[in-house]
Amino acid sequence: MRLTHEQFRELAAKHGLAVTHQRQVVYEAVIASHGHHSPESIYAAVRRRIPSISLATVYNNLRLFIECGLLREVTPHASTLRVDGNIKPHHHLVCSRCKSVQDIEGEFIDFNRLSRQLPDGFDLTQPLIEVFGLCRRCRAKT
Amino acid sequence: MRLTHEQFRELAAKHGLAVTHQRQVVYEAVIASHGHHSPESIYAAVRRRIPSISLATVYNNLRLFIECGLLREVTPHASTLRVDGNIKPHHHLVCSRCKSVQDIEGEFIDFNRLSRQLPDGFDLTQPLIEVFGLCRRCRAKT
DNA sequence: CGATCGTTTTATACTGATTATTATTCGATA
DNA sequence: TATCGAATAATAATCAGTATAAAACGATCG
Ligand SMILES: [Mn+2]
Ligand SMILES: [Mn+2]
Ligand SMILES: [Zn+2]
Ligand SMILES: [Zn+2]
């Protein structure tokens, strides 16, 4: 999706961001992609319009957009592999900020409703849920 | 938790794994850690009992344990950052195998029950849920 | 026993994603 | 036009994880 300079200007202002050409193009590439894409693939798309752009600029601006709420991050606890010795099916509570993981009990999922929403062929025989929020410590830090 | 050699031997046999001293110590380190730890931290723990162990062995055996179901992986889509241009609160359906992400609609969470399970101080004002399963393609591959 | 062979471990090199650093460029303003 | 802070580009560095190849292990057979 292309935005006019005016539209992006307004959007950026609302989120407290300075406007640059690079930023507008990066943002538009994300929106146009209609999915959940990696920085590399955004970079590839952006280069078609700004061949001289640097990968670091793409990363910087994606981070910036995420911080100010223009984009949403989809990478729960992506930094490193984690293993769980408890293989009984159970769900997790994850802090969006510090990526800490703790177990959570309880039957809070309506599996009937959930299965009605599943795309065809998706296998949910061992459903695992991750609920994201802010842990106490991160919340305290503001 | 320490297991006797016999206990681990039995456990490994059940999952079709050969028994080695390294494997037993790695496994015990995960179980004893009672949490969701990274390979590096498991490595640190294991080195206290086998100073000569190599990091690759820890990785190899963790992967092996995960594959055969002795451990559970807790790393949803860990390989790389993903961004979402859609910042309206919505939930995701994630394939545990290929890490693909798609949106999922619907009110399938009972937030009353959920909040009752939350540890003190956990902030769930903007609850985001990720539901894990197997996408059609990965399911077909067996 | 002692040789053999497949498996496991070790040591180390390598890759790929991300971040850090630093110099350059840009743009608003005086 | 000169100045200054912010943004970008170029590049180096880091870090998690994987690949590779040599060494060690351990069961088995003669
Ligand atoms: Mn757990
Ligand atoms: Mn989404
Ligand atoms: Zn936190
Ligand atoms: Zn899949």
C-alpha cells in the first residue's frame, strides 16, 4: 500500500517520529506485504525502490516502528532456544519485554470455538498456547 | 533431579535413544533446572559435572531429546524477527514445525478464568495469544 | 584378549541474524 | 551560506547455532 507523503507525515507525527523517505518506504513495504515478514525480506522489497538503502537502516527503523507502536513484533521469545523438562501438555505465560517464560494452569481456552476458526488442515491435536503480557518486573520498570 | 543409571537407561530405551554419560547429565541438568533454560545455561550447569564436555554435545543432545519427545521446545518462531503491519489486537496461529504465522479470529479465550490464573503483578491489559500446532503442509509431510 | 566398526564426542571452523561503531549525508534553522 | 543534530550508510563485531572432521568410545567377533 502506498501512502501519500502527507498521510505518512501525519501517521509519523501521531507516533512522535521524524519523517524520512527511507522510513516511509520501509513502512509501506511492511504494510504492502500483508503478512509476518522478516527484516531481510522487507529489505529486499525496499531495495527495489531505494537500491542504496542499508540493511542497518531497515533494522533501525523496524525497531523504531515497533517501539513507538506503528508495527507489532511477532517474535515471542526469539532470542534463543529454550527447553522445558516438563513434557506434560501445559501452557505458558510469556513476558513480551524480557521474554521470561512461566507455566500457567487452567482451562481458559474454548477449544470448540477455537477449532471453528482453524484454517483447513491445521492440526491442533496437541494445542499449546502462549499468552503474552508484561511480567511484574518489566511492568514496574515502566 | 538425579536419576540412577538404571532409571535413565529405561527412559532412554523408551524413547529409542542410546545411553551415554553425557546424555544423562545433560538431561538431568534440564530437569533439575525447573524452568525454561537456554542451551548456554544448561551447558554451564553440565560443565560443573563434566568440565570437558563440549557445547556442541549439549546442543546435539538437546535437539535429540526434543526430537524424540524427552524434552519440549519452547521457542515458537525463534529463528528471526517478524513484523506485523496490523496493530489491531489479534491472535496468531503458529506452526511448531516451520514457524509460519497466520492470523486467527474469534473469542476463544475465557479472560475471566485466565486472569484468575495470573501470577501477581502480571499485566495482561493487551493480551496476545499464540496458538501452536501443525500447519497443513507440515502435517502432510508427516 | 585385540582388531574392527558404527556411534558419540570433541575441537574448531563457519554461517546467518542482529547490533555496534563511525563517518558521511541530510535538512532544518539562524 | 554556516551550523548543528538527526538519520543513514558502510562496515566491523558479536552471538547463537550448525557443520565438519578427527579422536575416543564401546560393543562385538574372531
Ligand atoms: Mn513449561
Ligand atoms: Mn498478524
Ligand atoms: Zn518481563
Ligand atoms: Zn508448518
